[in-house]
Amino acid sequence: TNVLTSPSGYITGTGGYILESGNATSGGSVTPWAPITPKGRPYRTKDVYFSDSMNGWVVGQFSRIAKTITGGTTWSEVEPLPDLQAGELNAITFKPGGAFGVCVGEIDNATDMPKILFNSDVLNSQDWTSPDSISGLDTKTPWDLRAVTWTGAGSTSHFWAVGHPGLLLHSTDDCVNWNAFVPPGMTPTQLSILGFEGVAFHDPNNGVFVGTKGVGRYAAAYNVTGNNVTWNELNMSAIGPSATFLDVEIFGATAYIVGEDRSLASPLGYLLTSTLSGTTWSALTVVASGVWKSASKNVQSAIARVASSTRRNVGTFTGDWL
């Protein structure tokens, strides 16, 4: 889900499940999450993006893309229409203003490349198209993109997409062409043991990538200074090595990372932060953690439960984390 400037939020999940939070009350609290029942076909959704309170997009099963102009109460599919032989689209994002969108997902069986679709003007066109090229990948690996982001003002045509196994793609021309990226100091074999779940950029030269390394957590910072590109693992000692990271978002100079540790007797969900100073990110700090429970069924972790069906974005919040 993405965060709007208004105090509302949306979460999507398996089986077309959509939750909406209401506006903040005068006392500063937020109305409880309430389900939205979309009219029309059910959608097994993986990600959602709202450019304002009425206009939003979801992606999911069978490479489905759908939009709403009614704040989520009704949805309509857009082309290319769902294909029962196609994999899932896992993530969608837009440039500010909501006109330029891109979504990514599992391997495209027609090309043996990870699925990428983009639309440079959704306000006037229904045409979501594939890129001209994806370079630097073989056609024998089951590529699976999990997240995509725009790098921000100052380099308006740059996007990054990440996934499994060790999948890092960079576009410098508004998604028309993509190139595989191998971090400096790493080999493709070393990269292949990583699984990327989230990516976010502070500016075009500073980004954070999170996911897994084998059975444990992984987070790294990307920096470009002049012609020098660096890739450094963040200090992750705040949580145990068996934890995994699920997503990251950056607000201001702070990166917010969500994660989980299912190896514990009582699995925990985490919210961690890191702050950018110059070109260096601080050691990760745990700002919230806890065991999450459901009255109706055993839920190992609320963060993990959301992560299994969709990406999550984290926004600034002045109240308590519950």
C-alpha cells in the first residue's frame, strides 16, 4: 500500500481483501481498519497505489491490473487483460502526480524474463506495455520481481526493480530499457544467494535495498558520488541473524524497514529505522516489535501476514505503534 498526504491508508491481501483506515479524529486517533467490498470480479491483490483519495490501482494474480476512480468501491480491469497462464504482478508504483506508472512481477513465460509493464500517461492511455529490453539476465532462472521504485526528483527517468534470486534491475530511460546490476565487490554467484523484497531511494544517488541472505536478514546502501558507485551492508546488529527484512520506505532522511523473525518460539514482527547523514546510513534501530495475535486464528506476525500477500509502505505517524 502507499501513503497519501491525507490521514487515510489502504492494505490489500489474498482473495481480494482490501482494508481502509478512516480519517484521523479530532482527538488524534485513527478510526479502525474496515473492509472494502469491491463490486465486480474478485481480485487476488498483491499491491495497491492511490494517487489521491479516489484514484487508485491494484495488481495481482494472472498479471491483473485494475483501477478505481471511486475510492476503492468499484474496480475495472485494464489491458493487457488477465491471463490464466501468466504469473502474478507483485508491485506497482507511480511518479508523483499519478500519470506515469510501472508494475513488476513473476517471470513472463513468453520471454523467460521478469514481468515489467509501464504506462507513461495513465490519465489518457490504457496502454500498459513491456520494455524494449531487459539486459544481463539468463533465460534459465525463475526470475521474480518483488518491488519497484522511482528514484525521485533530480533524475526523473530512473527506476529500480528488485527481487529473487539476487535480482537487481535499473532503468535510466523511463522503463523502456532495463539492465541487470551487480554491486561493486560482488560476483553474480554471491548475489544469487540474496533475495530482495524492498527498495527505496532518498534521492537518485542514495538508496536502501532489503531482503534476505540465505535464511537471514540483509540490508545494503547504494551510493553514487561522482563516478564512484559503492554498496555497503548496513549495521544490522540490532536484531538477530535469523530475522528477515520484508520492505523499506524512506521519508525525509529516515529509512523505515519492516521485518520478522519466525525462528523464535513466539515469532516477532519488527519496525526498524536508519538515518542518512551525508552519504552514510546509521546502524539499524528497532523502534517497535511484538508478537501479533488474532482472535480467530493463529497469526505468526501481522507484518509477515501482510508481507505474504502484498507489499507494505510505512508512513509518518505521530501516535503509538499498535
